[in-house]
Amino acid sequence: MMQTEKLNLTQEWDKVFPKSDKVDHQKVTFINHFGITLAADMYTPKDAAGKLPAIAVAGPFGAVKEQSSGLYAQEMAERGFLAIAFDPSYTGESGGSPRGINSPDINVEDFQAAVDFLSVQDNVDPERIGIIGICGWGGMALQTASIDTRIKATVTSTMYDMSRVTGNGYFDANDNEEARHKMRVALNEQRTADYKAGSYAKAGGVVDPVPEDAPQFVKDYHAYYKTPRGYHKRSVNSNEGWNVTTSTSLLNTRLFTYSNEIRNAVLMIHGDKAHSCYFSKDAYANMIKDSKYTDNKELLLIPGASHTDLYDQKDIIPFDKIQSFFDKYLN
């Protein structure tokens, strides 16, 4: 029924974080319902016995599993969970062509496919599966929790609502029909140009070099994606960026329509100094509005933390809280 794509998987350790001696690591693959083979790193606690609770991790948006998601997955494995960090479709070591595109529907399916994979592992308890989404993948995680009842607990970290920022601009500055019309015209003109050229124009990754007058969050992105701290050769954000026209699907979508019907547990984490904090605040308010399922929902704001602090700063990321949350709801 399912045919696996042949992937070129790197076997050496090429993460931007050190390898832990407390966990076992291996490359794995699985297939989503669009027929795309996804690549993941699986982290298992050493000497683990019995069926474990499991967590699938993805993000940030435009990153790869060798960056932030892998750090989160390895950390959770150190704390007793089997965890996988995966590359979304069309990015990193995962399959799909053309490269460097995204779609909310496919992104949600990627998370669901990760749950499929975890559910059938001999050393995983299928009734104790959670997910973590970072940055734009925090939004995709919340959207997946709205549809996949197998997910018993969801954590979003420094979440972006990619549909909102695409359609409205930052801080909703372009939330008007005229601005969106101009964007539609530009995207469709680009489609014609791409078809003529026989290739896809790239939007460019993180701004480099950074202008002195750039907003602080732009400087923060550069400090992660373009320096040894977080640079990776397969990361969209570290290099040429997404295809320009990939914004079309996000412009034509609104996430979180049914988030207030999520029955299982959700923990949303954000730095209170992050430029993106309004995404989590508003998504949380929308999730609990007129909801019957609020007792297991929580918004946690980290004092003084920026958006990218929650990518990799282990003294700021509240891993103890994340562990206790999963311990409680994946019991």
C-alpha cells in the first residue's frame, strides 16, 4: 500500500547540539498519507524497558531536526520519553518535490504520520503519545491536536500562527483587503514567472547581513540561524529560504477554527518579551473561549525571554515544567 522513497540519510552526528550519552540515537523513516517519506531522529532512554510514553517534535518553521527540535527530543529522552524529531515534507532529509514548500494540510499530516509511526513501535504505549511544536510548528501542533484524538498532550513553544502572520502581517499591520490583494497579485505573477523559468524563486532565508536598524527579533533570528549556534546546511532559514509562492496556501487558510474543541491537554509556552508572544496569547484565548475543556489547558509565559531563547537556551526553556506536564497527561 505504501511505497517508501529512497532518502539520502546522513549517518554521522551533524546536530548543532552535543550528543547525549544518556540516550540511544538512530535514524528512522515513515510515510505520510500524501505518500511522502519523512526522515526523523529517534532518541530512546538508555536501558529503557517496557512500553514508553512517546513524543513527536517539529520546528521551528524553516528549521531541520538537527536544530531546535532535535535538542528538545533528546532532552525529553533523557527524561524518560521515547522522542522523535522529524523533518517536515519537502525539507531537510525528508522526501517530497519540489523542495522548500509547505502547506498547512500537509504539515498537519506530517504530525499525524509521526503519531502513526509511534503508535506501532513495540516499545511505545500508543495510549501515551504527545507532540511538541516549536515556532510555526507550534501552530501546526495545535492544529493537529484539533483533529487527532490519539494525541493525549500537546506542547507549543514560542508559537507562530503562520496563517495569521502571512495574511495580516506582523502585529496585524496589514490586516486589510487591499494589502492582501497586492500580495495575491504578487504571488500569482510569481507563479507565472516560475513556470516560464522552469524553477522556483526563493524568498531568501534569514536576513544576512543584518542592517543596524533591523528590529531586535530579526537580529535574534540571525544570531541563531546564521552563526555556529544554530546554522545548518539543510535548514531553509539558514540558507536560501522557502519558495516565494509557498505563502499562497498560508494566505488562503486560517488555523485554529476548532481549537476550542480540543479535549486533551495543551500547554502553550512563550517568552513574555518575544515579538511573537501575541500569537500564543490570542490562540490560548481562542482555545478556551466557549470551551468545555479548559481544566487541562495552560498558558505559561517565561519572564524576560525572547522568541529564539526558547529555541535552544536550556537554562530558559522550562523543561522541568514540560516533563511534569507530560508525566501528568501521558500517565
